[in-house]
Amino acid sequence: MMLHIDEQTRIEDPRVYGADVVNDLRNLLTAGGLAQRDPHRENFYELGNSAHTFYIYISPTNGNVILLAKWVTSTKVACLPAAQVAA
């Protein structure tokens, strides 16, 4: 499913990921991000780009987006070689 917001939609950042992360999420959502609905929770979605995956909640009452979690999408960035971990 595609999620799309306008630029005036409020994005809340309760975990304080910072302005750069919020802007990345806003850019993804204004362009129309491919999302997966959380099958266990109403109005919760996972979406991402080549660098990050975002877990968000969209309020059905006011349309605000709440950024709940973010993690690295690329395993190349997330994983270190075993030699570096053991050192």
C-alpha cells in the first residue's frame, strides 16, 4: 500500500531521532512511500527507503504521524566483519 501525506502534516518525534530523520520520513511520505500495515495494530505502519525503515502510527482523528522507531535497512551498514567485532 502507498502512504501519502501533504507537507503540512505534523510528524511527531517522541524518541527524538532528530530533524534529519524526520525530514527523511517526511520526504518519503510526501513522495508516496510503500508501506506495510501492522497486522496486529490498527493505524500502525512500517515503511522505508534504501537506508532506513520507519515504524509509524497515523492518528485517525487528526492525521498526525508519530515516528515510533527507525532502524537501518541495509545489512551492509548494520553489520561489522567478525574481525572488527572480536578486536
